Amino acid sequence: MRIDPLPFSVWYRVALDRGEDLIEALRAFTKKEGLKEAYVLSCIGSLERVVLAYPKAPSEPIEIGTLVLEGLFEINGISGSIKKEGEAFKVHLHGSLSRAGKEVVGGAIYPGTRILRGAELVIGGIKG
């Protein structure tokens, strides 16, 4: 087990608008705020396009497949991390989504995931 205290220096409430790419918006937010790390603690809202990633087989090297879903999705919850690596920001999110109130999908969330009506996030950030 590894335990790392997270000395959040600032908390944010972030609202994303229709059509925004979830991953790209989080990269832009982290860069604009001058953070070296950020943690998405809560995310609710809706999506119109979801790009999910999954391992195709358990053998090494692990090959990653993607699944693109279009439609109306309610966000049950999304959490994850954003870390600065050189000049870029690595976004690692996982989430659970529901479609038509009866089908649940989830997994790792990739770029290309678009906001439908809006999304609200609570983010803890570490200045860098």
C-alpha cells in the first residue's frame, strides 16, 4: 500500500458548456490555473458523445480498444486525475453513465467525449 497526502492548495467548482470536449476542457482548465496536478472528485451532468476505452486482452503489452457511443447520457459520476507531464497534461478519468434511465455503461473516458447540456465538477488542485 502507498499513501500520499494531497496538499490541495485550491478547490474549484467548474461548469462546462454544451459541445465542449470533456478531456480538452480539463487540460485547458489545468493549464490556465497553473496547476501541476488536479483531481476530479465529482462530476454530474449530461453527455452527447462518449468515448470509452477498455483492455482488449489481458496479455502484455495490453492493447486498448475504444468504443464510441452517440446519444443522450446522464453522468452518474466521473472521477480521476490530471497531471502535468512536461508541457502536456495527462487526463485519466473513469465514469459511469446511464442511457434512457435503464442502461448503464462506463469505463475509462477518452478525448472526443462531448458535453450535452452541461457538466458540473468539483476539482481539487495543487499549484505547481
